[in-house]
Amino acid sequence: MAEEKSQASSSKMLTLKASDGVLFEVELNIAKEMKTVQAYIDDCEDIETIPIPNVLGKHLAIVIEYIKKTNEEYDAEFEKQWNMDDLQLLLLAANYLNISGLQECLCKAIAKRIENKSPEYVRKVFNIENDHSPEEEAKLRKEYKWAFEGVDKD
Amino acid sequence: MEVPQDIAFEIFSWLPAKSICKFKSTCNPISKFSEETLFRIKQTQNLFGKDDTCLFIQPNEISQRYVTERVELHSLPKHQLSSGAPNNVLSFLSKNTTSVIASSNGLVLCHNIDDPVKVFICNPITKSWSSIPIPESLQTQNNFANAKFMLHCSLDDYKVFIFENTMEWAPTCYRCNVYHGKEGVWKTMEHGFLPGGRNMEFDIPVFFNGSLHFISDSGQYFMKPSPFYKPYIMSYNLENGTSTMLRLPREAIRGCHHITCKMGIFNWGKASNSNGSLCLVKLSKSTFTVWFLGDYESCSWEKVFKMRVKAMGLKEKDLDVTSFTIVNGILLVFATNERVYSCGLDDKRFMMIEEICQHNCGSNPRIISYLDTYRSCGINAETMPC
């Protein structure tokens, strides 16, 4: 009896609804990689469509593809296709959906892209306000002068 | 585009230490990240097993007493922009007659040349150091002058090894004392290391497969029937203390008694992936040859590289290559009296020669690779006065 049930559930399809209304039909085992979705399923057993309010259709599509294809090779090439904005939005999606492998892959990729840039560039990219006083900032730049040797042009 | 602070925290924990220091000036919250213990632990773990990005270049042990700028740090070509360490820490080490013995995952094992019993672990990025207390029994002049040190880091702990000659007539035996960083205690291995008849090159230890490996010297001081006539590798199992001899490739042994012949063993490939192994570098009559151990059990070696120094297109006219090492398991790094070069051994950069830097460390400088992380120096860590 138990065997039959698990066989049925592994081919069960689920519908995910992105924030812009786009629908995605995915297999249960794919959806389960998103721990947030898993928790939703655990709470309400007979659900067919799960709303994903924070993620646009275009990003949800990318996330689902990642889960299906992830392996060392795929991960290495994955991040190259997206610009910085998309990477951040994908990271927010992965964070909301709680997919640890994808979160790590994206964090590493964003870190790689900013590591040689200037603090000004980083502020722009993450929309950060400089809340240092001019004196504080000057002090930091002096103390860590060696870290500013060799910065990529923005 | 705005990311919440906890996500920025995650992203930044994947950055090399130099970038983290640079981005402190972005804003106040980010400047505080690297002060948090959790951040330091994450960053250290995220970078564990990653390629080393810099090289410590120092004069050889004997010359180091008479040279002022004793400790130089240079970035590898690929990592020029994103790696390094504070200059004032390097000056401090240089001025205080320090010799760097080994480095792993951001920790640097040093001792004071003028007072060798002063051994310490330091992290140039966090500017912290922790002194390693040397057991009384080792502190007598004779024993300590001949003691050999090694450093090994695992994900959450480090070990410092000291091999001391027990001075027994035969067979030669080295007692292995191990300092466990996390507990702060010394333990002695039950079975000593039996290196056989030859002198071992303790300066180039290789940690692999749960054992420490050393290559012997290759001087001609044994006669043919002796089992130690040919040079060899001796491994020391760190679990059970057994010493096992490994053969060298036949071509390496040929002509090894020649005075210009120098051989070294190093880690090959990535320790993390299953293709990791040992490799042997032979520099003889100005030609480099490299073999890797294809099959450990059967001791079968495969030659992967052979190149004359003259064919490398180096800048100097006087091509006196004196020291060499393998960095990150795939890069042959070697020094002339003035410059340090690298030669790729992997598919992508095979036989590509690059100049890394010029140096002032004289002939036969010591080359030790380094990765800048926020790794903790363990218990007893204090701030360096610099």
C-alpha cells in the first residue's frame, strides 16, 4: 500500500504560480528542492497550485531549470549568462524558495564579479547608501591602503 | 537593486580577505561584517581548499640571518588584484627576524631566527598571533636546532608537527610530536618515523592519503646492494605510525647522483577531488621533468612534463635556476637569483611561462604559497603589535 502511494507521488505534478501570473507545471520531486514549497505542501496536503508571490515568471523558469540540471559542470557555466541585476533577483528568489545549492552558486558568482571592483561600484550595484562620515571613510581607506592596490575600472 | 543585509553577509563571505578589507569603506554595516566571529568562520570555510593566491619569498635559512627585507609576499598572476596582506605586518615579520616555515588556509607558521624556540601561528589579515609552546624536552639546544616543523590545517583545526631525531644509532628514528591547535596540547605518536638510511628532505613534506611523505636526498653515499642505494620516498602514516617506502620512477633515479640534480615531491591536482596525488619534480642539468603518481598502491608514475630551462624564454642571461615548488597542484613555480616564474602544467596553460615577480632574496630562495583568509589562530590568540 505504502509503495503504491510513493510511486504515485513521485510522478505527481504540481503547479507553481509566479508573481506575474505565469504558471509552471513541475514534478513533485523538483518542487521539493524548494524547501519553502515543501513546507507549504506539508501544511496543506491536497494543494494543486502554489502561489510564489515574490518571484517573476522569468526567474522562476530559470530556477526550475537549475534544479533539473544542476551538476558541477552546469553550475560552472550557469552564472555566465546573467547580468548583475538578474543574478541578484535570482539570489533573492533562491533565498525565498530556500534552495541552498542555488543560493551558494549565486553568492559565489556575485562575489567573483565584484571582488576586484571599487567600493563605489559595490554601492551602486547593491544600492547602498554611504553612511560613513568623511573622516571615518578616510580613516578606513588609510588603514586598508594595501587593499586598494589594483582595482578594476568600473 | 537592493539585497537584505543577511544576503549581503553571505555574498561577502565568499570574497577573498583583501576585497573584504577594501569594501569596509562602502558603508558602516558592511565594515562590521568581518568583525563577527560567524563571518570569519564562514569565510574561512568557504575558502577552504581553494587555490593559494600569493607566494612568500624568503632567503634560504642560512642567508636569512644577514638580509634585511626577509619576508616578501607576491601575488600569483591570476590573483594580482584580489589578494595580498597588509604591508605593515610583512614589515613587522621582517624586522623581527622571523622566518615563515609553512602556510595553510590563511594561517602562517613562523619562528624567530634568533630565538628558534619562539614558534607561532599568525594570520596577517586579522593581525592576530598565537604562540606555540614548545615542550621542555625539545628545548635543549641540540634537539631544537635539528627539529623539523610542519603545519596541516583541516576544516576546523590545525596541527603543528615536530620531528625530532631520537639519536638512536640504527635504525634512524624520528619521534613525531603533534600540537593540536584547538585543544592547545602536544601529543606524541606511539611509533616514530623510520626514514631508512638516507637523509630526508624535511623542508618539503607532502600530506596525502592520511600520511606524511618525504623524499630522501640523492647523494652517492651507499653502495649497490644496499636497499638505500637509490633515493626513495618514505611515507609516515599519521594514524598508525607505520613507515612505508615508495619507489621513484626509473628515469628520475638515472643520473640523480649528479651534483646538480635536485628532486622534490609535492601535492598534485586538487586534494579535494579524487584525482589528487603526489608528483615528483626533478631539476637536473637545467632540465625540469615532472612525474605524477598515477597509481599509489602499485607505485606507478607517469611522466607529464619535460623542458629545458633554456627553452623557456626567461629574461635573464645567467639562467641559474635554484629553487622550485608546485603550487595548487598544477603550477610549477621556480626562481632564479632575481626573478620568480611559473609554468603551467594543466591542460589550459600547459608549458605557458609567466613572470611572477622580481625578488631580493638571493640564490635558492624559499617559496611558500599562501591564501588570505580570516581564519582564527585558535586559543591564546592575541593581537600582533603592528
